[in-house]
Amino acid sequence: MMRASSDAFQAAGKTTAVIGAGPYGLSVAAHLRARGVPTHVVGEPMESWQRMPARMALKSVWSASSLADPDGAFSLDRYCRTTGAVATEPIPLPYFMDYARWFQEHAVPEVDRVRVRCLQLKGNSFQLLLSDGRTFTAGRVVVAIGVRQFAFVPQFAHRLPPHLASHSGEHIDFSRFRDCRVAVVGSGQSALESAAILTEEGAHVELIARGPVHWINRSLYHHGGPVRHLLYPPTDVGPPGLNWLCAAPMLMRTLPVGVRMRIQRRAVRPAGAQWLRGRVEGKLPITAFTHVLGAEPYGDGLRLCLSDGTSRDVDHVLLGTGYRPKVREIPFVDPTLREQVSQRDGFPVLNQWFESSVPGLHFVGGLAGRTFGPICSFVAGARVTAQQVARRATELN
């Protein structure tokens, strides 16, 4: 286990603790270190990503998938030039993990690979209790934990046992479902890609979606040339017309809440990447505009009652129902501290520095989405996030 440097502990009052070592945590830490801010990163690098199905590929395009360091010295392009890796789209998950490991080793070499058990506010500082029993004090904390622990489970599945129902985010390997009848609920990338992988593993799959199945149309993006650069920012979140606005989170935060929510709903509506379409359409039955009303154990499996009046007998229901981050569901935040964080719809209310109502406590990634828009759900949002947090830490150090 790699421990934080002794200098970080000695400068506790000026140390910024980054909780989480995924794309956002590593990007924030890289910017802080570059500015000379004592930084203590806690967490297993890319832990959530390690638990994704190995056969997955990234939905994001190449230009939107680099982690962020201040000088771009550790981008995907630089990774290819340095290591000899060949650029490929869609980006396979193992490829991206190799890249992220390379980024971490060069940009954020010191990571304390433990968990935070408790985060408390002690006077004007924060105290962190770690899973190995150590405690340390930090003057600033960045919560960069991703969204994996915020899996949304619909009401009908709340009481179902794990062998009958699970969330798509719980699986690394779908091979155990070979020859099983599996209903996949949802119509976003996770549901669609899970359905494709399950089918390829030999499962008998049906996709059940509340609405239509949308596929992201990037025909103009792949046209290239000036058309691509005019219509698509490098971040590429949202459809043409909204994508440039989504690429400007500092502008997004100034819009009325209702406007931001409408943009959010349209920009990241459930949809699948175009490259996935041929692995789904014609390969498995899709029941659209239908939702599950109820589910009960039936024999060795499960009987689903659907809104169209029909039922399905399956061995398992897989929930590709996404994630809904909420401050109250962060297990390590002390309840007293949690109550001091101003919230809206479960999300922290943040200023331009991604800082909450508790001075020095920042939330980045999906937890910042309600303030800064849909880009916070993608790797592409890490750059502006890291820049803002690092500026704030430098300003007050």
C-alpha cells in the first residue's frame, strides 16, 4: 500500500484531501500538485471502473475521454505517442484502464489506497478517519467518489433477492447468465450494452423500456473537417445546439434551475452509442413504451407484470436504470456535517469553485451535476472542475 508523504501530514492545515481516485479525483489532484498545494489522495485508483464489465467500451468519443492535467502532458494522444498504443474508437474499457493507470503513475504517483470511514468537521478543519485506523486533518476536502454507490433501483425491485434482481453496475462478468432468461430494464447506454453483452454470452434477453430506444446520431461528427469542429466541441456532450452550452459549465450554473433541468433531460436522455446499434437491433426483442408494474418470485425465477397487460417469466431482471447521486447517501460523511451542506433535490448547492455551503468542502463529478450541468457525468467535465478547485485552493493557501 502506498502511503501519503510525511510532508502532507506535517502541512495538515494546508493539505487538500481528495477522496476518490477516479477520473475526477486524479484530475483534481494533478492540478493541485502542479500548483504546489499539499495533496493527499485517498482511494483505490479507478476503483469503480475496475468493477465494470471487461467487454464494455466507452460511450464518449476520443476527444472527450482524456483525464486532465494542467499542460495536457498526459492526454490520450500523448499516451499513444509515448507507449506506442494505437488509438481506437470506441475505446475498450481495458484500453482506457491502461491509460488511466499510466496517467496516475505519472501525474499523481502518491495515492493512499485505503477508504475513508468518517469525514468530520473539527473547528475550521476536517478530520478523516481511514479504514486502517489512521486519522489525519485537512484544511480542504474534495469529494470525488463517482456515482457507482448511487445506483437507482425502481420500487418494484426493492424487495427482490439478489439472485433474482440486480443493477447493471454490479457485474463484471455476465457469463453466469448463459442460457438464462434475462429481462433488461432501461434504454440508456448501460442497459443497451448490458443487453448486447448478455446476448453474446448466450443469455435469452428481452429489453423493456419506458419510452423509445434512441441512438446517438454522430453522422456529422464523423463527417470531419470544418463541419465537425463547428457543430461539435471536443467534450461532445449533448446534441448539436446544446453541446456547446453543455461544454461551458461555468455558464450553465448561471442559468435558472428550470432551464438547466430541461437542458439536462434533453442532453443526457437515455440513448445508446451508434456503434452499439448493430449489436442490439435484430439481435434481441425490444419492448418499448412499457414499464414493469410489479415483480414476484415465481417458481425458481420471477414473474414480471408489465404496463401493457402482459407478463414475463424470467430467471433474472437486470436494472439498467442509472444512478441518482444524493449527499445523504454518502456513507462516510458525518451526519452533523451532512446537515450543514445546503442541498437541492439531494444534490449539494455549489459555488463557482465547486465548493459547498461548508467552506472548504467541494463536490465534483456526478454530485456537481445539478449546479454545473450534464458534463459532470462524463470524463470530459474533469478539466474545468480541476481548474476551478485548484484555483480556489491556491487562492486561500
